[in-house]
Amino acid sequence: MRILLATAHPYIPQIAGGAQTSTHELACAFRERGHEVGVVCGLNASGLLAYRNRALMKLLRRRVMSDHSLGYPVYRSWFAWETLADVVESFKPDVLFAQSGLPARMGKAGQQLGLPVVVYLHNVEEDDFGGSFRDLAGVRYIANSHFTSRTFSVLHGLKSTVIHPLVDRSRYKTPLRCRNVTFVNPHPHKGSALALEIARQCSEIPFLFSECWTLGAEMRRDLMQKLADLPNVTLKPRTQHMKNIYRDTRVLLVPSRWEEAFGRVVAEAHFSGIPVVASNRGGLPESVGPGGVLLDPEGPVQEWSDAIRRLWNDEAYWTRMSQAAIAHADRPELNCNEQVDAVFSVLEAVAGKSSQHQQTIQQRQNALA
């Protein structure tokens, strides 16, 4: 099958958040099974990749440029939904698989081109939808957690199949050196203010802040000013080699203030037996399970600091939580082969139904002729 994964957001390497990483690992898994995979995505205006594409677009008079740096074609343009027809003409997909990043808008653009569409619901923020899902007809939905599925059922009347994000444990599982408490993605939405205050209260414990989302100039200045007063916090730039981050992690801190649809970093950490201290928001209770502690991000900071200190200092407690994290990571819902089978069965059903429909129309047209 020829599968086109679609997002209006920029993609790796310009952005390497959870949704982009999940999309990439799913694309790689499909390719390993012999399918042809492409990604159509947006393009950030800054950076070397943007400069290259902008120059080539002007020189070649094209609206979309492609590259194969990830092992499969990635089609990048300023407004992915507007150039989808160009990508479809080149790639000729059997199905459009809309990901996070205006999935309703991308799905509608795909349907207008006659493509069967499946939408993977990665988050619940309506400003990311790019329109109403009611504008889509005959679309199948996959949700990345039971929380996401319930939310879309209650608020939008959508039925979805729950399949957790694909997480390739070989990219994350590592022996631990337990050198710090790690906070991935120091962004306000992810609870950076709370993480800073926890680090301030736990001044005797080393913290590592690992960048992920691109920070605006003002946001970065504010973060750097606050980190200047916290000698126990080290900031590391974004990396696609998260195993190196988790190797030094004893506790993962996930203090999100918004409703995380799943919490991919939790699953990544659990593969190595890293306990988690996380918010009780959204889908995080599903991803954390017994492998960590859940707290209210609006509650006392002292509760968070106490939870971090106990996992840092109490070896017997840390060991129990570590073993629970490993056991939770071994649940069937995170079995990659079963996940890929489940996703492909949905794509195959939609593509097959569309193919049968097109054959029926062609037969009727031939009969009338």
C-alpha cells in the first residue's frame, strides 16, 4: 500500500515533538513491512532547511519541495493543504493518514482529491483541528489514548479506535546511570514554571532540562534568565537521540498544565525502568499507570518536591517503582507489532472500501455507456 501521512505542522528535523516522532516511527515500521510511505508537512520559515527550500521553490517555480533524509520522501511547503494536489500527483497514495497538525483541514483537502482518509487523533486542543470534523464524511478515526477517544466522543460525537503511539523501545531502552531528574520540553504548556520551582526547592538534586519544541526569542530569554539562578539545572539542546538523555535519568518529571493526550515521554522512560512524577491531567494517568506518581499541577509545589526527593533518596522505593514502570511498559497496548497490525487494518479497510466504491462507479458508467 502507498500511505501518505499528512500534517500541516513542520516535521523532523524542524520540529521533533511527540507527534512528529510517533509519525516517523510509524512510517519506518510501515516501510519495514514493504509499504511505500511519504509524509506531507508544513515548513518553518527559519533555519537552513527553510532557506534551502525557499531558494529551490523560487528557482524551480514549485510550491512544494521533497527530501529523503529520513529514508522516505517528505514533501514540505508553507501551506501543506494547498499543495496536497501536487504531492498526490507525485506520490499517488492509496490512502491519506492525517496526523496532528490541522487534521480536519488536511483530511478535507484529501477527500476533495478523492482520497480515502483516516485521521489519527493526537491531541484534544480545538485550535489544532483546522476546521470541523463534521465536514468529513466516511472517515475512520484512531485515538492515541482512551482519554482522547472519550473526549472526542463526548465533545464531537466521534467514534475512534484506540491505538497508543508507536514507541520503538530499541531507540530508548538503556542501562541507567541515574545522574539527574529529567524534564523534557521546557515550555510553559508543559509546566516549565512548575519544573523551575521544583528544581529551586530541590537545590541539592541535579536536574536536566532537555529542549524539544522551538522556543520563541522572548520565551528563551525568560527561561535562560531563570536558569541563571539555578546552578543545579543543566539545559541541553534538542536531540533525536533520546537514549542519551534517558541514560542519565533517575526520575522523569512531567508537570504539564494542559491535557496531555497520552504523554509519549513516559512510555519512552518506562522502557528503561525510569519512574515518573507527572500531572494527573489528560491521558497521563494511562501512560504513567503504576510506574510513577500523579499530582495536581495546581497543587502545592512541596508535594512535587517531596515526591522527587523520595524517588531520589529512597533506593528501595525507587526500585519498586522502577520495576512497576518496566512491567507497565510491557503491556500489550505498547507491543509495536500489534500496534502496526491494528493501524494497518484500519487503513486497509478504508482504502479497500474506497477502491470497491470506485469500481462500482466505473461499472455503472460502463453500463450506461
